[in-house]
Amino acid sequence: MKWNQLWQKGSLLALTAILGTTLAGCSTSTGASGSAQSPTKDAGTLVVYSAGPEGLAKKIQAGFEAKTGIKVEMFQGTTGKILSRMEAEKANPVVDVVVLASLPSMQALAKQDMTLAYPEAVNHDKLVKDWSDTDGKYFSYSASALGIVYNTKQVTTPPTSWADLAKPEWKDKVNIPDPSLSGSALDFITGYLSAEGDKGWSLFEQYKQNGVAIAGANQEALDPVITGAKSAVAAGVDYMAYKAKADGEPVDIVYPKEGTVISPRPAAIIKTSQHADQAKQFIDYLLSDEAQQMVTSAYLLPGRTDITADNRTNLNDIPTYPVKWDWMGEHSEETTTKFTNLYK
């Protein structure tokens, strides 16, 4: 099975098909950090493909290089871009460490025996257990939660439930990110359905009837709420909302009382790595106190249970659904297709 087919199975369907035709000559406009072309093998350079946030990825790169003296060549993009790039390079793989924003996609790589087990990783025993592999094939070093992000100038009574956004007062005022472009949005939709079953589709059907609009990826869905063109984002990424709020934008976030979905961000060593020892050091760094503090500074949830953030709501205070990760990975393709057809 091709890696981009894994992506289709594990996460975003349409994006890979599009990007797979364009990434051979991936330009800097795609959001890459470092070389726009595929990195070349260098005995002294660790190649990392990382799904942002870009500022955090750069800080982790700089911190790791300063601590170990190991040079890192970084490609930064969405999970879809990263997996498509890996597919394009499959005949000559160069990536050593991959960091994704979708747990089902990483689970798909691990099931295909593409990730190198590293059960001795330092601090792995402190991670949230449900987010990482028990054999050390991947480690979720951070996570985001999905909530309802709203404009504080337009909304005087914030919603408290996902169902609120289907009420008449919210008609034509709500965006939702496109699950074919946003791994976290797909995590929310599949996670919600894994907990609610087929009856869960009624929520998204009500959203459609109430004028909820698909609005690109996460930032594209959030920007109209910041400007006031829309009032709220359903399944908005929380760290983006916290950052916008800290920057002085009129936005805030609520986690619906019935629960939400957490979207872990896993990292793994790729089995074809030519720098396994350096890659293990990178994983150790991601799980270190220093990097975990960088995670919290970026408004993400830390992957370690012994570290908390003082700039956002922590994991224990976020109501969550009992999601089924295996179900989410197995049904992501059909869910994406059904959801996008519903909103045509």
C-alpha cells in the first residue's frame, strides 16, 4: 500500500490526491522550512518532517541543535503534505523523524511497520498513555483540543453545546474546517461519530440546514471569526484560538459540556532512517522538560502528564468523548467523502 493511500485510509482523502501531483517540485509557498527540494542524505544531518505549528517546530529545531550539536534539516507542512512528500520520495527515502498532527495517520504508518520502535525513549513513561504506542513506535509529544471558537464582540452568550450551533440564532454565522484539508477537523468528526454512532450524523445534517459553511483549513475557518464576518467556528483548534486571544484578537473558546475530541500530535522514527541514533536523541528531546515547556508556550497541550500549562485549559479540565481511534482510522475515508458530499 502506498503511503498516500495510508493517508487516505488514515486521514485526509482529497488533499493527498491533489498534493501528490504537486509535491515533486514542492516550493517554499507550501510552507516548507529549510530546503524546498527533497533533502539530500548527509551523514551529519538529521532530516525531520514536522506538522507545525511552524514557530514551535523552529524553536524545537534550534533547541535540539544547541543541546546536541546535531544539525537538523526541517520540512514543515501539514500532515497531508508530509505524507505525500514521503510517498514521492519512497524510492529514495531521506526522512529520519516524522511529526504529524493526526494520530490515526501515524497509527497507519506503524501498522505498516514503517516506524522504528524506541521503547527506551527518555520520559516515555510520563506520556498520556492513550496517545502513544506501548511498544514505542510513536510518541504523542503534544495535542490540541477541538472546541467552539467565537467572536467576543458579536457573541454575548457563548454556546455551551455542539447542538447550540444548530439553533436559529446561529443561522449562517458558523464555519467548520474542511476535513479533507484539516486533520484535526477530521479527528473531531470521526471521533464524534465513533462515540455517538450513526445517529451522530444528525448533528452535521442540522449544521448544514442551519447554514454552517465549510471554510478551508483551520486558519481559513478562524480568520472570518476574527474579522467578524462569521461569529463562530465549530471544531476550532484551541491553540490557535488561545494564540489569537493572546495577540489581542476578539476571540475566545468553549469546550462543549457533553465533550469534545483531543487531537494528539505524534512523532516517530522512520525505519529507513540512516541516523537512528540521532533520531532517538530527537525523540528524547521532544519528551524533555525543555521541549515540553516550548509546547505549552505554543498553547498546545503537553504530551507528558506531569507538565501543565498556565496559559490555557489543561487536559483534566476538558470534557472528552470516549473516542475509538481504530474506528476513526478505518472510517476516515468514507467519513470524509460523506461529509464533503453533505456540504456540497
